[in-house]
Amino acid sequence: MSALAEPNRFQIVELLRDEPYTVGEIADQLRLRQPQVSKHLRVLSEAGLVEVQPIANKRIYKLRQQPFLQLDDWLESFQNVWDERFDRLDEYLEELKGKQKEHGE
Amino acid sequence: MSALAEPNRFQIVELLRDEPYTVGEIADQLRLRQPQVSKHLRVLSEAGLVEVQPIANKRIYKLRQQPFLQLDDWLESFQNVWDERFDRLDEYLEELKGKQKEHGE
DNA sequence: CATTAATATTCCTTGACAAGAATATTCCGT
DNA sequence: ACGGAATATTCTTGTCAAGGAATATTAATG
């Protein structure tokens, strides 16, 4: 997830969402210098967010879907909670007031 | 999203997924020092991931759902792509070979 | 085989940020 | 009003990661 935290990398991912791109194409579209793009792609690649397909001396990068599905799963583990707990906060407040009362006696 | 990149903050969020917690409780459960927890909560708060409810001299932190829904939306913008494009990579490769041919003539 | 295009890697510098330690603030009970 | 929790803030320091510039690598082409 820290791979997505960097703004330029985030942009790269959004760009690749549309279609696979070459390093040079990415650099052009995002107005970045080639070495930085290569470095960012390296990070994205090591994070498993992206995969490469070498063709001639070009390298085509595309998104992998696994990490996104994973993230989706993670988010679902929250969805459940919103529903289940209408607002557990109230419940918690009561609990606290109870504790205070006990302490007072 | 960079707020979630920090491991301790990520842990805090996962902890708060279960129920709201006090700063001290978070510090205890995650074996962190209170000041760092406060600082992390500040970041999470400014990122809109978390909200506070002061009660006595305690402060109860809970998750806000908006940013999570937002993230979910963002992820959906990808889902569409996976389906639509069986593999646009092939298409792209063809395009490249075409270009090479043109260049050769 | 020399050249050139496309990409990757290295080295260096700089800025951001997290932890630690100490201190400040706020609120309650007495 | 005072003492003590609970929490926040400040300051400093060390680390890490991103950008820039230069260079290395790989592959195609004549």
C-alpha cells in the first residue's frame, strides 16, 4: 500500500488502468523523466502491482489485478462493520459512565 | 492514502475496525508509546480517516466511513477495466509490430 | 561491429517523517 | 484551587526515499 502512497506512482497506476504503456509513454504523458519512471515502476513491480512484458527493447507495463482484488477484500472487512454496528460508540459511552460510577462508590 | 502507508497507523485502523478506542487503549494494545499514538491519530484525523469524541479527559477515536467508501469507488473504476479488456496487451503488441513494419518501409 | 533508441542503475544530495524524551494542556475528583 | 490522569505538543535526531545527473545495459539496425 505504501507503493500507492507516492503521488507519481499513483498517477502511473491510474494511467495504466486505461491500458498498458511503455516506459517512455508513461514518462511523456506524466511529464516525468525516464529514470524516475523506471524507478517508480521498479517499486510498483516489487510490490506486485505491475508486471512487465518485454518486446524488442521496449518494456510494456500493465497492472496486475491480484493486489486490487486483495484491497477489495480488505475493504469488505470494513463494510461488514458499518452495518453491524449502528453506532457502537453510544454503547461505549454507556460503558464508560458505568465505570465512572463504580469508581465513585 | 499515504496515511495508511505507515505500518503503525495501519494497525491502528485495523484495531479501530473492531470498535472505537481510547488513546491509552490503543497504545496498550499495540505496544506503542502514548505520544506516538497521539501523533499518528492526528495524521489519521487530518486525513479524515478517523474522528474523535471527547469524553471527560479521554478521547475516543473511531473510524469514519467516507474515505473507505471512496476507496471502494476508486477500486470499482478498476473492476470495469478487468472485464472490458480480456487482454488488451495482445492488441497492443500487434500495434507495435505494425509500427515497426511502417518504420521499416 | 558501430550506432542509436529504450530502459535500467548508480551515486549524491536533500527533504520528509517517525521515534524518543521532555513538557504542556485539559479535565476530573477532592 | 491542587494533584493526578489522559492526551497533545514541541524539539531534536536519525533514517529513508525521491529527484537529478550521469552512466550502464540491452536490443535493433545499417
